[in-house]
Amino acid sequence: MRFLYNIFIFIYHIGLRVYSLFNDKAKQIILEQKDLIHKIINETKNYSNIVWFHAASLGEFEQGKNVIQSYKKKNPTHKILLTFYSPSGYDYMKNNEIADWVFYMPHDSPKNAKLFTEQIKPIKVIFIKYEFWFNYIHQLYIQKIPIYFISCKFRKEQYFFRFYGKWFAKELKKITLIFVQDEDSNNLLKSINIRNSIICGDTRFDTVLRYPKKDFNNPIIKKFIKHNKVLVLGSVWKEDLKLITETKKLKNYKIIVAPHEMTQVNLFKGLEKSILLSEANSNNVSNSHILIIDKVGILSKIYRYATIAYIGGGFGKGIHNTLEAAVYNTPILIGPNYYKFSEAKDLINKKLALVVKNPNEFIQSIRYFENIDIKESSKEYFNSNKGATKKILGHI
């Protein structure tokens, strides 16, 4: 089965090269992979006590960010090697001081996995959430390097639990510990005889609980808001435009729109009485009704200004991060595709969030939240879910 897995990896790499001819992200991955493993080896060769953290993209990194920071504080002599598969994570974190080195992850070939683990010699490895690269897992296991997976969440639809997934399930036994978010995930692992798991909760709660404590002051945004109510629409896509156009009915609100991808900013530039943050100044921003955020990395901070927040993605493949907005004890609105996200279900069940299926429900839900105070219920929810980082650090 490992042979078939490696054939799949080979075909995947060929497909990625072809796709890179038409896609900038894929092209960037291909370019960055060139001689990558030797670059990492040369950068780290004079160091010991290297701890390797890996996240697929920026979203997964946010899931484990608090663990990395807390681990570094607890073990100041250890060196942190942070890798990403996606440009979204690497581009945002490459100059950040959270890690000693930030790289793309070399492709999961048998040669790369053997060379990486033998030459870099990490003392332990922590994969965040979903990235199961089985050549790396195998080589780390052979060399008796502890392997941890954190903030994992499993679903019965995954290949581990299918009739063809026995080999993949067996490989999970090579992992030292799997920290899962909930009991359902733990039970699924037990159903395939995987016993090396611990329920620890969702580390994102620990990460986002830090956000309100951080200073953020943007004079342009404050000038835009003045004393108005604020509706923040975060991580929005083209499909969300039908709701955004309805915000013209909200005369007592200022509207902040943050596209999920900066390449989609032009989709929103034509909105009536809108202005880009990059073009706004103290003279022109006050006359605008909609402020479009064309800067990466500040959305989680901007949510502090929200009276109500709408999280995009629910009319497409799935909603984005609700917790980074909800942590400010702000009512949340989401689209109908939220079923894979347990935190969204929690927020709905606790009446901290509402699902909107059309523009009419969107406006009605805003009016609904204007008349209730959710702050205490929200605080209680977050306080009851914190602590996953501490549990994990007690084992790694």
C-alpha cells in the first residue's frame, strides 16, 4: 500500500506542475520547492533541540499559534522550525518572530522524508490538525522521534474509516499522541482500534482569547466609524455580494467589508459609497458608507469594532473562522453551509449566532440582534472552552 501511496504522491506532484501553468499559488509552491530541503538543512545544521511544527495554511497555523507561543515560552532553549504547505501561511509568517525558521514543507516523498529527518534531527514534531504525510510519519517513527497531532477533528466520511482505509489507519498507530477536539473524534479512532488519542478541546479558543487583550488603534477606521453602529463582513466572497448590497438599508450603520482573498478586492470596489482602506484618509473616509479592507492580517483585530459580524463562506464551500469575531462577544451571522463546524453549531445553539439564507433574513437577523444582549452568554461560552493548550503542553 505504501507503494501505491507514493505513486499517488508522484502523480499529485505532476498534476501540481501542470496546474502551476494556470494558477499563481501552485506556481509559487513549485518555485519554492526548488532545492528547498537543502536550504532548510543548511539553515539549521549548526543547531540542536529543534522542534518542528507544521501547518497546512494560515488557518491551521491560527489553530496552533497559542501552542507554539506557549511551548516557546516554556522551553526557551529550543529552536522552532515552522513549515507550511500553502502560500497563505508562508507569505504571512515568513518574517514573523514566532519561529526561528519558517519554510515551505518539502514534498512528502520517501527521499525527502528520510533526508529531512536524518539531517535536521528534530527532537519532536507537532502537526497541526489535518496534515497527514505518511512518508514523514514513517521516517520519524523509524528514528524514534516523537510525533504529535494537535487539534484534530475526525469525521466518519474520512478515508481512515472507509473499507479502503485500513493501511492509513494502521499508520496512525505510529503517532505518539493524537490530541482530538471532541469525544466524537475520539470514539471514531477507537472504532478502528486507535488508542493513542486524548481529548483536549479546541486550541483556537486559547488563541482567540488573546485577541481582545492586544492593542489595535487605526485612526482611519475610527474616523470612518465615528459614533455609528458597525457591521463587519469578514472573509467574504462573490457569493456574499447579494447580502452586502442590502447594507444600503442600514442607514445607522457603517459597513466594513474584508474579502477573503485580496485578489477579489475589485469585486467589491464598485459598491455604492465605498472606499478602500489603502485609499482612505481623514478627509475622504467620513463620507463613505462602506470601507473595504485591502490589507492582509488585520481582520481579527477589526472585529473589535463590530456591533454585529457576518462571516463569509456560507454560500460556498463553508464558513470561515467564527471564533475570531465571536471572542469580542459580538453577535454572529453566517450562511447556510456551516455543518462541518462544531463551533458554529455551538454558537447557533446558544443563540450567539444566526443562519441567514437570503437578503431578507440577513436584514431581519441584524434587527433581531439589535434588541438583545449576548455578552454574558458569550463570555461564559469562551471561558468554558479554554484550556486545550495547557493540556497539550502537559504531554509534549
